[in-house]
Amino acid sequence: MKSGHAQQPFSVEPALGKVGPEENLRWYDATLLQIEGRGWDETEESYDRLPSKAKGKVPNEVWEMSKDSSGLAVRFSADTSVIQVRWTLKKTALALPHMPATGVSGVDLYSRNEAGNWEFVNNGRPGGLSNQVAFRVRPGRELLLYFPLYNGVRSLEIGIPEQSRLLKSANYSGGRKEPLVFYGTSITQGACASRPGMAATALVGRSLNIPVINLGFSGSGKMEMEMAKLLAELEPSIYILDCLWNMTPDLVAERVMPFVRFLRIHRPNVPIVLVEDSHLWGISPTDKGKILREQFDLLEADGLRNLYFMSNQGMLGIDGEATVDRTHPNDVGFLRQAEVFAEFLAPLLKRTPSSQNE
């Protein structure tokens, strides 16, 4: 997970921070930093994943899941060895029956080392709606803080000593500013990672040094046309469509082609990747994967270019140890999935021009 690109920080004005009683800390609202993983600015609340205009247009289940902060993150640095993070959650249910509170409602901190690789610092464990945790870090190192996967965040603040400086990170200087856009299911959203940084989308983003927009909606990735319209508003490096787990065979046959055609009309040069559903024992293609391959062939025969099919081979291995319930990956499964994604997507990124390099 090496970037090789120097950080170009600039200060957050000290006057914007609030001095708190704990050891003369100055608290900075995370909205003062760039919120990575958010595709739209016009949201009902700061850490929603869909714009406010989507309410009443997308299915209610999608709208409710868009309130979860999966994939959101902030990058920054500070000239101090200890930072505090405090966050307030939306839902009192901190865990799920098959997923721990550290992933559902916790925060994850990573630090970029001298070699340019991201290293795990620690997880902020939630204990209730309001939480606070201290992280020990190397002063001046670039930091990456991931938000909860299956809970919403009402507020999040970073606390540093009053005399210290908080620095924003450059927008992936030398890397890719156009994000990968993942659209899919509960697996895309991050079920069942033990912590936010272990979701496949987060692993891929760190590996390829690129921001990621996570539009995974648990049980609700079904390729409605309203979602196609929303995705078409974004300006990604690549669209990754991974919805088969939530779709019936009939829905796959009915919705894939119109969805892809709409994206291609509105984003003619952006690669689109159709992903086959993973299988615990490595069966490839799956029954729905066969239908997806048929749709892919028809689209290609229709003249659509820059369209790719991604097999599920290697996604979960064949030892049966990569899920918590035969469906949702555990950390082992997500590591395997992320390796397959990164290997598949890296060549596409090299072939796709970046606007910041034009």
C-alpha cells in the first residue's frame, strides 16, 4: 500500500477550533476537513451518503441506509503525539448479531509511514451514543480516520493540544482525485468487517492510493433507475457495480442493461465493471453470474465500450473460512476480495486519463 507521493498540507485556522476542558484541547469539527467518500455536498446531514433530493425518489430502504457513514473518512496530520476523537452516533444499536460494534459503530485510525504505506494505529471502540478515544501517533504523520460502517454519525471532532496545529492533507497529490464508485449490497457497505478500515472498499482505496465512494446499501442494491441517475452525477475513475446478491435472476435480466446504458450515455468515457456475486466454495459462474455474463455479452455486441466483467474467482477462496454466515465476508474474506479488486482495477486506472494530469 505504497503511495510515494509527498503530503502538501495546509493549516486549519486555530480560531475555528473550540477549546475544551480536557487538558486544554482545541476541538476541530471534521467538517472543517475534506470529507472523503461523500459524493454530494447537498445532504440532509453532514455525513449522509446520498443527496437530500434523493429522499422520496430512491426506495425508502436505500434512503435509510444512506444515513450510515460507510466509506466516509478524513485525512489530516497534527504536530502532536496524541490526538483525541469524539463522535456521536445516530443509532443506539451499536452492533449487529453477526458484526461487532467496532465495525458497526467504531472509528478506525491509520497512519502513513516513511515508506508511504498505511499502517493501522487503533480502533475507537464505541460504548454508547457519545464516545471519545485517544490515539497515540507519530507527530506530523499523515492520518486517515474512517467513520462507522453501519451506524450514522451526527458529529465528529478531532482534539489536539491548544498549542498544536491541525493540517489538512492535499487532495491525493500525485495520485487520483477521481474516486472509485462502488455500488452494491451489504457486502459493499462493509458487512461483516471487524472495523471500518477492513471493509474491501477501504482496503482497495489504500492499496491504490485513490479516494472511494461507498454506495453499498444493505439488502437494497437492486439497480433502480433512480440510482443510475444519481451515479451518473458523479465523476469517478471507474464505476464498480456489485449488486447480484440483492437481485433475483429476473431483476438481473431486467435491470442491468438499462442501468449500464444510462451510465454510458451520461459518462461515455468512464469504465464500468460488472461484478459477479461471490461464492463460498468458489463456484464460478454462479447462476446469476451466468445471466450477468449474458447481459455483458449483449451490451458489448451492442457497441458499448469500456465495459468489463469481473469474475468472482478468488474472492473468498475455497477453504470456507472467509465468511461469518456463508454470505458476508469476515476480515479474511475482505482481504481476499480486496486483492482481487485491486488487481483487476489497477490496469484500468493506468489506461484511464486523470483530469488532474491533463
